[in-house]
Amino acid sequence: MVHYRFPPASAYRLNRCLFALKSDDAFRSRFRADARAAMREMGLDDADAAALLRGERDALVARGAHPYLVFMADLRLRMEREAVTFEYF
Amino acid sequence: MLVGAFACAHTPQLLARPETEDRELVLRVHAAFARVKRRLEALRPDAIAMIAGDHIEAFFLSAVPALAVYVGTECAGTFGRYRYRFPIHEPLARALVEAGIERGFDLVYTQDAPLDYAFYVPLHFTMPEPSVPLVPLHVNVYLPPQPTPKRCYEWGRALGEILGSRSERVVLMASGGMSHFPGTDRYASPEFDYDRRLLDLLSAGRSRELAAVTAEELDRAGNIELRTWITLLGAVGDAKADVYCYEPSWHHGNAVVEWPLAVT
């Protein structure tokens, strides 16, 4: 597969964190308030946490993150931060 | 009995309407959705059996079912500021699980899973009032290895036979597609030519050929979600597609399609 690959077990915590950012409103709030604490809660290692803090999609995917989770976690965060840009018409 | 069959895009931008979108294009897709809503009102279904690809929402890596059926009394979910809840046609959902298992499909069922926006976006625009009870049917599209197109087609054929033996008037609706590549470098360059060739095939009633496409082909063409359509195609057989719209946006091939069926 070129675009969507089997999620490696080594990236389970990273994918779980992205899943929570996408789908868990309470976790997303905690992340927005204190990202480092929220990532510690999810057990992310330093390299995963650094890539997520910088929002580096390619680095996250290279570490085993599922591209759709990266995409939607980012979208859900932006929908909250920049709500004004939605429902534009 | 199966009284209607539709496929609808569920592109979230159709609902969220960010400033990045072409307003006129979005409104044309909304108009096609409105046509579906009018058809649903005319068909008077007792239930809508909706096949959607799970967007890693109902199921995460704790368990990844290839094919699943939601069997509850109601189902709810959220997307952004939207909070939604639909009644479930529990007797039909249970019958699909039981008859599906009997026919050799090792289905997962759940009574506790959030309803993905892949279900909600088309229903937001097409659900008649009052709400028609739903039967959510999940297909794993995002987490490889996904069910093969052939298996999806076979499950759809079984679904068609099971629904054909039931007294309820049921509409099948596939949610998903067409070409898009969320989270990848290809997001702004979908395979629109692939979509158009496919719609030509479906309009000619040659849907059987889709059962033979490979997982690799779907991945390359940004059409992993087409598994939901292929499932539906197993149920509608050689019926010819009536394409309400095909609207290629900068990130999605948005299609709305009906397969008019002989029964009324």
C-alpha cells in the first residue's frame, strides 16, 4: 500500500493519542491547555511528542502514525482554534 | 424488501463549509442531496441500511472488524458543533447479523459505538422527517488489511438477498468516496479520471467488474472508501446508476448516485 499502511505496534501510543485528539473532546481540551502533560498522559516518548508539538505530518507518519488520524486530529484542533473560518457560507 | 439504493459523498467540508471551498460547487452537491431526500420521501422506507467506512471512530486498534453491524436502539455521535442521534431499526439490524452469520460472514456486532460523521454528513442533508430508523453497517476502509473488494461485493449480495426476504421497505445507502487522499501529499490532487471511468462503468450497469479491483488499485486511486459502494453493488446487481452529480473539488471527487430499482 502506498498511502495507508498497516499501523505498526511500535506506534500504538502515538496513534492512540491522535485518536483521542480526533474523537475525545475532553482530551482535546486537556491537550490545548497543556500539550506536554496530555502527551505524558498518553505515554508518548520524547521523539513522538516533539513531532506532534511541531505538527510535522511527515515525521509523524514516518514514526508510524496513521495519515488519516494525523489529518483529522489537526482538523479538529483547528476547528476549535479557528472556528470563525468554518461555516463561511 | 429492497426499495432503493444510493451512494453519497460524506466530505466533511460539505457540512463545515470552510472558506477554502468553492461555494457554488458545495451548493450543487447540496442540491443533489435534496434530490435524494425527495426520493427517500417518495420511497417511504421503514429503514435505511447505511454502509459507511469507519473513520477510526467506532473502532480503534483495540479491535478492527472488517465488517460490523450496529445493533442498538439508537445511535449518536458528534462532529464539531453538531450533535446527532438517530433511532435504530433494531429488529432489522439483529436479523442482518443473524442471517449474515448463518451465511458464513463472521460479522462483528456492537451496541456501543459512536456514529461516525461518514454516516451523519449525508443524513444531515437527506434524512426525511420524522427520522427513518437506521441500520449502520460498518466496513473497515482505513486500517489495512481491509476486507477485499470481492468480499465486500459478496457481503452486499448476501445483504440484498436477506433484505429481499424481509417485509420491511429498506433503502440501502453507501457513504463515501470518491477519490481523496486525506493526510497525504496527494490531498490536493485526487484521481478524478479514475472516478469518471468508474461512473461510466456504473452508468452502463457493469458494476460486477468492481468486485475484481484490488486493494492496491483502490489505495493508489484514493478510493479505499469505495468498499462501501462495492458492498452496495453486490445488492443491486446489474442495475444502472443514475449519477445525480459528480463534483470534483480541490480535494474530493464528490458524487451522489442512485440505482433505480424495479420494485416500488
